[in-house]
Amino acid sequence: EIQFYRQNQAVMDGETKATWPARFNAKAEISGIQAAMNLFYKFPLTFDGEYMNEPKSLDESQIYRLDKQSVRERLTGLPRGVVPLGYDFITVGVDIQLRVLFYAVMAWKMDLTGSIIDYGYVPKQRRREFDLDNLEFTLQSQSGAIDANVDAAVSWGLMQFGAYLDQQTWLREDKLQIFPKTGQIDINFRASESAVGRFCRTSKWKSLFTPAMGQAMTKTKKRISEWKDHPGQNWPPARQHRRECQWMETNPRDHGCRERYFDTNHWKTFVNTALSLPLHSPGSISIFGESPEEHRQLSEHLTSHYPQEVTIDGIDQTQWVQRPNTRDDLLDCVIGCAVSASRHGARLSHVTSALPAINEPSDRRIINIPAHRIVRGASL
């Protein structure tokens, strides 16, 4: 392909000029124009706004666009680890990467009003902002595991995080101690899958954590609320709550413990909406602290996706697409906390209308997707 472009560059470029001619990957491209066209075809919905600074007019699919500054200003004014008054229980979400674990701890009311009271990384980093290419400390360097032994490194990291939870005392503003009720750990990363399953099955924290995997509706994969009941094999929410919850727990063969599957697009919509609602209103999400700058990296992760309206099998859906050159690990952790809160019984109740309605005809064909046949790799 690059050879064809090289031979026909004059004709293909025509009168097009690149305002940044040196902006291209010399290993795979030969001009700034080619680099721009590659970006245009790879990210057609964000090219105008993100790369040309000429965003198209907003349509209904973009009503959830969040501003990083407004997200990191959603502060409770409370110190890290303090539960706001009126919040009833705590959940935990963990996201696994090759060299570091991300986590979030959230307090909740039973109407799914949430507050991020802690988040961070294992191993702990001295810098407040970093990316995965410039980690000061890694799971491998701190555990002594070789790079290829991801299982050992992740196992060490999970044990360290469990010990961290044991050391914390989560106090509400009125000095009442609140304990974590439930949590989930991402199991999409195949290299760490066995370590996560083993931790959730055999560790002292096995009653707290469930391995979890995000699923998205496609032409061949139905919404989780449509999966059939198989008593003794899966544990869904009560039928009247399934559209709101969009998760199901199953007991597959490979890990010997329950696993949780949840609709990634549904819960990204929930989190994005919660971060758009007025602070402290029912169904909203707040963040600990007094300094917005403390949460720059968190806000970047939480705003890393944009919505796209699609129609699948006659059903209008909001799908979330990750922006180029962004990380979303802490977003995954917050989603894990929210799904866990739903698993604990929290419901949107009177704020359900904040979420977009989904056209889900009652006469749709319902099919079963056995848990052990779900294709791995559908990441958040």
C-alpha cells in the first residue's frame, strides 16, 4: 500500500497541503498527508474535532460529552477515604494491566448515588500523572517476577492490594465505620486470567471479589438482560430489574467460581450520565478532595470515550468509542464499582429517567449464551 502511494503520490496528494508536514510515522508513512488520511479513516467521527479543530455540530449522540475540568471539580471537600454523610456501603473495582493494577473505591447510596473515595495503583507511583510507558515501579520490578511471568506478577499485585484494603479504616463523616460489601476484578486480560480467577476463588478476600468481564451487544450477541435463566448455572437480577442492571453472574467451568458479565455500553452511559448530573443529586457521582488538579489523570480516564448512536437488530444503541491516545483504566474501575453496587441491590429508582430509553421489544427472540462459550477479549 505504501509503495502504491509512493508511486502515485503526486496524483493522490493533488493540491492538498499538510499544515504539519513532519507529522507522520517514518516507519509506516511517507508524508503528513498520508498520516492525516490514516487518522481520518481510523477515527472518522473524531478527526474533525480532535485533529482539525473544526468539530461538527453536536447531535443527539454527543449529548454526554464531558469536560475534563468540570469532572475534576465534582469535589466533596472530604479527605481521601472519608465516606460522605448518608452513603451506606462501599464497593471496589480493579483493572488489570501488564505491569500495574488500577483500582477505585466508591461509597454509594441505595439509589446509585456514588462518590469516589479512593483510587490508585499497585505498585504505588510517586508521580501523580504517568502513562504505562514511563512507570517508576512495575509489578515485575517489585515482585521479582520476570516479565514473561504475568501470572506471578499479577498475583503479587492482587495480594498487595488485598493487604492495602485490610489496612484501611473507612469512616463516614459521622464516624461510623463502613466496610466494603462487594467488588469485581477485570478478567479480560488473558495473561492474568488465571491469577484473577485463583485470587477470587482461594484468597482471604474471595467473599469480596468476583471476576468480571464486559460484554457489548453486537449483531450476534444479545443484551445481557435477554440471556435465559439456568437455575444453578447463572444468577441474574430479578426480571423487573434486568434492563436497568444489565449484568448476570454465571458459574463457568474454567475458574471454579462465579463470574460476572455486564454490558459495557450500558454502564459507560450510566457513569457518563452520573458525571453530568448536578453534584450530590440522586444518581450522580462525586470525587473526594478539595483540589481539582489532584484528579487530572482521573478526569482524563473518565472522559476517554465518546458516544456513537448505532442501530443493531432494529434496536437503537449508544456505543462508546475510545478517543485516540487516551487511557481508560480508571474508568473501568469506576464502572466495576457501579456494577458491584447494582449487584448489592442499589437501583436508580426515581432517577431512572436520566438514562436514555432503550427500544427493547418484549417479543424479541431470547437466546442463551453459555458462559464458557463467551468469546474473550471484549474490553471496556
